[in-house]
Amino acid sequence: MAEIVIVKDTAEAGELAADAILALVARRADAVLGLATGSTPLGVWRALAGRRADLSRARGFALDEYVGLPDGHPESYRAVITREVVEPLGLDESLVAVPGHLGPIETAGEDYELAIRAAGGVDLQVLGIGTDGHIGFNEPGSSFESLTRVKTLTQQTRRDNARFFASVDEVPVNCITQGLGTIRRARHLVLLAFGEGKAAAIAAAVEGPVTASAPGSAIQLHSHVTVIVDEAAASGLANVDYYRYAWANKPEWEGL
Ligand code: PGA
């Protein structure tokens, strides 16, 4: 099962995830990182930037992207990844791919899968979770075997993301996202969530039945998952006492 770590805030979560990423890059400078956008991973990028590690050889694959925004739009995930991840962490932009930017949209999914495979697969995938339970932009109903492809956002996701745009009408309807099958191939998943708004999605992902109706529950099919949550996001979990006990008694040599 996933390891559940309950932290006091996003800063503590960021430091923990940064530890795991830096341990990986110390083993292999050209490690492949799965990058997520959104508010959730910002503490991870902040913590990593603060460590001033040399990440210039690390490679990156973003989880998802909007379809239909003009090139260079500041809320396109290409722009967000450059602004929030590549620049502060000192990544080499030419080593960081975002789906939908490698060629025509009709073949963008296959092209992205090929690029991930050519890089040797994702070593560590950072994930957030949507209030509707999505990971990447795999909305409820997505197949656990799905690969990178163009999808349609739920209205709930468009409303959730309207804060980045002038109005909800400007949030694109379509997106391209790594599939749940793509995400499940990454060697280590680090899923973060904060705030009460994520409590139901986290409970469904960690303790609910494995069902396409709760895309986050795909993590239960993976052998190496770390879920880092604050108290509020953990508030829907039934087995919190055990998670705390297991974390407190974890052998230090194991790492995340
Ligand atoms: P958020 O989005 O980090 O902005 O809450 C998470 C997600 O939609 O996956």
C-alpha cells in the first residue's frame, strides 16, 4: 500500500519531496522527473530551489497541458513549467518536455509516449489530485490502462482552474494528459494534497475501492507510492493512526 505521511504544512511536504528528488539525482544526475503544475507542488519547487543542487542534467516530463491556448499563453503549462520549475531549479529547458508541444496534436499522445520511453521512463512522478479525484487531467472514468491522449475537462476542473484565468469561459475545454497507464509506469509516485477540499479525493484514492470513478485510486495498483498530506487533506482517512505509527517507526535507511 502507499506510504501516507501527514505533515504540518506545504513547506514540510516540500522538504520531504525534495529529499526524495535529490537522493534520486545524486544517484543519477540525468534522472527523469515527472513534473506537475498547479498550486500543490509549489512547495516542492521552492524547497528544491532552496537546496541549490545542480539539476542541469535532470530530464523532465510534464503531466499535462491545455489544448487550444495560443502559443506562449502565460497559463499554458509549457509557460508555467518554465516559470515555476525550469527557471528556479536551473533545469535545462531543452531536456523538459510538455505534452502537445512535440508535433501535431493528432499524434501528440503517441509522440509523448515514445519520448518518455526513449528517456528510459519516469523515475519519480510528482502528482497533485483534483477535487474530482483526477490525477494528471485523467477525469473520473479514465481507464487505468490509458496512455497520453487528448481529453475533455470536467466542468468542475474548469471551475477549479478558473482562478488562473479572467473567467471560467477562458479555461480551455480540452487538454492532453499522460494516462493513468503512463503514470503507473513511473517508478515512484509522490502524491501531494493540502486542505479540506482535497480530503474526499484523498480518502477515495487511498482507502476507497479501485475504480475508474476515482482516478486517484490507481495509486493502489502501484508498488511504490508516497502520499504526503496535511491534517486537513488527511481528515477523511480512516486509518490515520496506523499511518502515523508506520511513519514514526519507519527504518531510516529506507528513505521515501
Ligand atoms: P491544484 O490542482 O494543485 O491546483 O490544487 C491539482 C490537480 O488538479 O491535479
